[in-house]
Amino acid sequence: MLGRRSFLEVLAAAAALPDSLARAASVKSVAHSATDFFPGFRRLSVQTTGTEINVLVGGNGPPLLFLHGYPQTHIEWRKVAPELAKTRTVVLPDLRGYGDSGKPIGGPDHAAYAKRAMAADQIEVMSALGFHQFAMIAHDRGARVGHRLLLDHPERVTRAILIDICPTSYMYEHADRAFGSAYFHWFFLIQDAPLPERLIGNNADAWLRYAFDPAIPAHIEPAAYAEYLRCFAQPAAIHASCEDYRAAASIDLEHDKADHGRKIACPLQILWGSRGFVGRNYDVLGVWRGFADDVSGNAIESGHWIAEEAPGDLLREAQRFLI
């Protein structure tokens, strides 16, 4: 089934691709109802070294990569990306393990979900689309992928916005009762399979509603929530998201330790929700200045789900920073 788009529309989308894109064997046009959140965007599937990445592309101009958080997909950006696509080429992938992207087996060391592997996917996506350099906006788990991308591929990113995180290694090193209470899922999801998978899978809807509370339905409307649930409720997706967190507590920390003292070189803007845990418990800019050379940023009046709770404020910050 092609969903709401007809076969002719799929052919038209493929015909509209740049020549270099149409020739790339790793890129193919596909159709899916999730494009309804992004009118005029085209949906592609990009084969990377490790998996297949679902991605939407829209607009024209300098390239801008968005990376979503947990337990979300690229539709996190539905209130922000269309406006930015008026002046930029916006690239909206699903991270590996999430949405309609591939969900490889994590392996005993969880290496398939190391942020290094997840960042490499995005480098390959942008290369397949013909973009050597690009700006980036990333939130939550996507921002952790983005942090690793900035370290592993510093020449590729011109400017980056990371939303509502402090670095993973810092947060683990400074874990306390408040952290464990607010971010208990960091410790639950890393338990050996299949315990968290089985418990979440018994009622994925209840888990998702708990995760998004109190943003639904005021900020995450029923149609968006239904799409999140469609993607997340798959057993392979639940397992992959657990692997993401297992990697963060193991192989990612090894990579961070090996890179201790290395700093992000490009201009970095850090944004956080004034009502969220990160903003209330850390000196956010002070922490990030230990990890990057050029750091600016501020709080936004919001909880954790900034792109959905305060899209206008996020747009204004992004448009100022990305000029």
C-alpha cells in the first residue's frame, strides 16, 4: 500500500530529485503517510553501511540536518522544519532503530547503536544527498548522536544547535538522587534483554503516554501521537531504543573517555527548557564550555519537548543563530 500518495505522485517525486541524487544507488524514493506532516517534502530511503535510513527532504538552500529524540521520529520537527525549509534544504531522518529506519541487531557490545555508528549513518545520508557541509539541529538522543558527529566529523558541520542535554559522560559522572529519579529510564532501559522490552511491549501506549506527559494532547496532537505510537510499538523498535541506551552506558562512554579533552570546534548553540530537568539541575552553558570552544545559548520557556511545546521560540533562536 502506498498510503495517501498515489503511484504517480511517487514517480513525480523521484523525477524532481537532483540528477546526482537520482543516480545514487543508495537513495530511492518511497511514499508514506508520514509525509502528510511535511507538505511538499519528498521521502527517501538511504542505504548506509550499517542500515537503511528513512529521510524526508524539503526546501532549497543551505543544508540543515535535524536529529530527533526518544521516543520520537522525524515528525518531532513538523512545527519547525517547514518554515526553515523556505530558505534551506531541510533533511529529516529517522535515527537508526527509530521510525521507519532500519533496526539492526545491537550485538553483545551494543556497537550497532553506538553514537559513533548512528552519527556515521547521518554523514552517509548527507553525502548521498550531495552535502559535504551542513548545519545541524538535534534534540535529546539525537543531540547525543550530534555530539559524537561533531567530534568524529568536525569538518562536516558548520554550526550546530543541541537541545536540552548535557553530555552523556558528564551526566553519568554527576548522577545523584535527583538524576536517578528524573531519568530513571536511563537505568531501566539498559537492563539485559528482554526485561525492559517485555515490560514496555506489554503496553507500549501506556509507556509512550507516560514519556510524553504532560505534552499530550496540547502540544503533541492526536495525529502526531498516533504516528509516534505506530513507529514505537513495533517490537524491533522497542528493542532498538533499549540498545540505544545500553550503548550510551557502555561503548559510548569508552569512546568519550578516549576523546577526553577534545572539544567541539564549530559554533555551538545550546538551548534547554526552563521547566525541564537539565535546565533546573545543571549550569548548562558552564558544562558545555568544558566540551566546546564556542558556546552560546539560553533557556526557552518550555518543558523537554521544545520543538513541540515552543516551536516559535525555537524558530527564532535557530534563525538568528544559523544566519
